[in-house]
Amino acid sequence: MNTKKASRLRRARRSRAKIRELKVARLCVNRTPRHIYAQIIDGEGAKVLASASTVEKDLKGDATSNAGAASKVGSLIAERAKAAGIEKVAFDRSGYKYHGRVKALADAAREAGLEF
């Protein structure tokens, strides 16, 4: 495994350990060069409560690898979380920098009413 990916996974492991201590639902983000994915996972880490991504049909028509698409995913995940009865989550950025698409997703989720 290359050092860049290993470093990212080390950062992710450290933040997830802290979130696990708090026992709160977490908004987990994964990004690839082409798509971005978001899941809300319960405090135990066993169940996915809500998910959204640019792979879905209603978001796939436009560009899927830019900040605009990430903000659409952020607002969609917040809407689905509210429908599932979740209002407060911990933001798990999976070791990625809080910049660009990850930041756009987080800002859109906050604007749609999700607290973290």
C-alpha cells in the first residue's frame, strides 16, 4: 500500500476511534476520482441508517466528480437522515482533508439541517 493511502487510513482510524467512544451516529464520506458517497452509520457501527451518492439515478445525469455534485449529495443525505429521525451526527471525513468536495458535502448537509 502506498504511503499516501496508508497515512489517510491511519488518520481515519484515529478519528473513528474517537467517534466510537462518543457512541453517536456518524456521517461517513468516501470519495473516488469519479464519485462521492455518504452514509450515516449508527453509534455501534453495525447498521447503515441512510445513504446517498452520485451513483444514484437522480444525481447521475450531471457531473459527478465536482463540488456541486458533492453539495447535492450532502443535502440529500441530510434529508434522508431527517426522514430516519436523525438530527445530530459526528462527521467522519475518512482521513480526507476538509477541503473541496468533502467540505462542500459537509456545508450542504449543515444547511439542510443536520447538526455536527
